[in-house]
Amino acid sequence: MLVTGITATTLLTSVATASAQNFFEALFGRMGAPPGPVPDANFTVRDRQQLANPPYRQAWIAPAYRRQIVRYHRKEAPGTILVDTDARYVYLVLPEGKAIRYGAIVGEDAQAWSGVATVGRKEEWPGWTPTEGERRRLGPLPSYVEGGAANPMGARALYLYVSGQDTLYRIHGTNQPGWIGHAISSGCIRLTNEDVIDLYSRVKMGAIVVVLGPKQGAAHTASANAF
């Protein structure tokens, strides 16, 4: 029998192959081309517009640095953010010994900040005003850059405060996702725009942020397979 020019045997074989492929992908993920932006229920209309065709090349992110839920072995309270600068991870602590782990770009040597802060401000698609230190390091820069996908601040920013004072350090998005897992920033912590949107949606004003300095990260901060 023919079905629009295709034999029933061929059709059934194709369905079986597709089912097997879907099962494989469910277990191990789709192989091949680098993934594009991750669809996210937290995206606003502006997010979808800005990230539909961003002015930077979509990067392949190593599996270890993709957003995932892990078992968390430290004692911070749920709702706390922990930054492990050595491992290039940001954790949002969840109840029941779990955390959401995000891959990050961290500060270069001598540029990184460590300590305990709070989230003193939150911004969607923030503008960027380069600091004097960034001007000295990076050369001529504009005095201000409007928010958008081309802005180094990315889609969201969490501003870190200590004793009510802005530390000038932030957890924010990036227009350089290919550097996730590296230490290249001026001290701020960068996530992919998709991940920082997710983190931003979960974090409350006043949340505690613990930033571990070099060699402060515990060997067993977290482990995979939270379920």
C-alpha cells in the first residue's frame, strides 16, 4: 500500500526511528548544532524581542555549565546565592539540600571581589555606566550604554550591597556567552541572559549573596543528580 507515495513499511520504520531518536534525546539531549536561546516562561515581551536575534554569536555551553538542579552540601539557607569563583558556578540554594546551579563568567585575578553582600537593587535590561577602573583597564569607553542585548550588562542585574552601600559588583547577564566557565570580567559575575532571567525571577530583594574567593570553594559544594 502507498501513503502519499511512501510505502507503509517505510512510514512505520520512520516512525520507529523517530521514536527511538526522541527517547535518546530525552535521555542525553539533542546532538548536533549549538542550542539557541532556551524558551523560558519568565521571559517578558521585551526579552523575547531582544533575544530572538541577539547581536552576538550564540555559543555552545559545556554541559557542566548549563543550568541544572544539583544536590547542595553546604549549610546556607534557601534563597541564598553562593558564587564559587574557582569553579565558575553560581548556586541558588533551594530547600531539602538542593540548589539550582548556573555556569558563570567570573572576575580576572586581582579584579574579583569576595565576601557577603545582599541584593540591594534589581534591574531588567539595565544600562551600563563604565567605572573608572574599567576605563583604566579597557581604554576609551562610552559614558553610558542603553540597556539591550548588545549591552555587556545583559538582560538582568542584581546589585550587591554591603551595609547599605553599593559595592559596584553585580551578578548580571552577558553579550559574550562563549566565555561562560572562564575568568575574564572586571570582577562582576556574568551568566547567560537566559540564566540570569531565571535567577532574577527567583531572587528576592535583600537576599544574601556569598561570594567565595580563590581557594575558598569547598571540594564538595554540590553534586549532580539531585533527584
